[in-house]
Amino acid sequence: MTDNIEKITSQMRKWILEYVILMIINSEEVYSSDILNILKKNKLIVVEWTLYPLLSRLKNDSLIAYYWVESKSGPPRKYLKLTKQWKETLKTMGGVWNELMSAVNNISSEK
């Protein structure tokens, strides 16, 4: 039973994490450490190594792209942005998320 709960929890966190990362990237020009700080601040991620494979997968799936910006105080920085094709999809995902949360809250309050 514990294995099932861990698997379900892992799957839920994975989707939510991807959705939140896409929201963060869509809202502003971000560097990967910015994303990491936001996720840590909101207790969605605790270890850094979890973020980078996720970002690689999102890039490989053409959800995000990156570009380099020269830094005045060190090496160039890689900034992330949402691809054009996914900006509209993210809005749809937001609607689905809101519907799901509403349904879960309604069912939860009925019990």
C-alpha cells in the first residue's frame, strides 16, 4: 500500500511541478536558479538535481527554449522561455487545473 501511495504522490507532484515551471517561465524572463528559488520558497522542490532533468525534458518536448545572455560578472547565463506554441496551451492547462481543483474541493467539502 505504501508503494502505491508513493507512486501516486510522485505522479501528482511531477505533473504539478511541470505545470508550475511552465507558469514561472511564461510569467517572466528566468534563469534556472530563479525557478529553483521560487520552487524552494513554495516547498515544491527540495533538491536542485530534480529541476535540471525536468527542464531538459521540457526542452526536448519543445515546451521551452533557451537563449544566452552575456553576464557582466561571469560566464553567460542561459535564460528560459516558453515556446510560442505552448503559450496558448498553458492557458488551457490553467483552465483544466482550476476545474480540477474546484471539483476536488467540492467533493472534499461534501464528505
